[in-house]
Amino acid sequence: MLLHHSTWQEVDDYLTRSKAIVIPIGSTEQHGPTGLIGTDALCPEIISHEAQKDADILVGPTFNVGCAQHHLGFAGSMTLRPSTMIAAIHDWVSSLAVHGFERVLFFNGHGGNIATINAAFSEIYADRSLAGEASNRGPVKCKLDNWWDYKPVMDMCMKTYGKGHGSHATPSEVAVTQWAYPDSIKTAEVSPTIAPNGRFTDAEDYRNKFPDGRMGSDPTLANPEDGGKLVALSVTGLKSSFETFAAS
């Protein structure tokens, strides 16, 4: 069930069965010569939308711009300041809590979001603790899952791509979008085959160190068939995680 494709009456009815919701969250940033700019938001959206097709899971709209300032050296990339993202997550969760949601699972597609999402959770919990009896919200709890972190998913990534998997513009995330959007598959020659890796600070520093946008990866290894397998593995992980979290 998709919240943004539902009526308020249907959401009311869902709340009689469950107080839990999934929010896909990602980023809008460059993904090298063959990756879509929306990859980090598309991957969790694709997987969560597949998961709800045969499970009683409510999926909210995708939070599709995250913390990506270091990618601003590449056209099309967008970012939020960490403080802006924390405030926005706080307001999303607060809005849902007003209606009776008590479990919000943020299903993430961008490693650069992790610290800020966890900081937002801390703000949400501190807000309730400090409000005490004056709070008009229920005891909402939040959870962060990264779509690639389920063990079978990462096992497949390592077995299939090895050293070419890398950490940004990875063949796994490119494969997921290729499976879901075959008309948007991009091809390009990359050099070196496996991109360099390393640390970075701001957008200028990132662009200088990783001129085509990749980090440690060879996204030319991606194919739609692998993408479908990765989606299926991550769907299984999400369903299990959501069921446990919703019942907690």
C-alpha cells in the first residue's frame, strides 16, 4: 500500500491493523558515467514498492534529496544541509505520529545520509523526553535500514563484483535501476576500470580526486538480471525487518 496513492480513509483503516510505515530515503546526486542521478532514492523506492505488493506494508513518499554536498561539483546533484535534513525528518515523523503511527522505518539508499538520519532520530527522542507530559505525540520509534546491508544482498555483491563493487556508483545500485528502468540504461567506457578510493571533504576536493564521479567501483559490471536478484534479496530482508519492527 502506497500512502501517496491512498485516501485518508484507507490510511485510517491501515492504522487499525498496523502503526508502522516505511519511508524510502535517498539522495539526488551524480553516479558516475553510467549511473542515474536519482539512483540513491530510486533503489530504496524500487525495493519498498516491490515489498508492499504482497505484504501489508504501508510505504510513504520517497525522501529523495539528502546530504550530498560533496557531489555538487557534478551537474544535477542536489543537497540539503544536515541541519535542514534533520528538521525535515523531524517534521515528517511528527506528522505521522499525530495520526497514530508509532514505528517509522527509514529505508535508505545513500551512505552519506546515515549520520544525519541517526542525528534526526536523536532529536526526535530528545524532543519527546523534554516535552514530558506536554507532548501530544505517541511514543514513536524510528529505525534505519540500508537496502544493501541485508547479509544475502552484500554476499551477492561481493561474490558477483568483488573488488569492482566499490563504494559509490557501484554496479549493484546501477543494476537495480537497470532492472526497474530498462529504457534508461546508460553505457560508457571508464578509465581506470576500477576507480580510485579515498577520503574527501567538500565538492571541489571530491571532483579533483574522483573526476568521473566513481569511488572504487566498476559500474560497467552491472546488468538488469543481477538487479532483479538484488531487489528480490533486499525485498525479503525488508519484509522481515519491517515485520519485527512493527511488532516491537
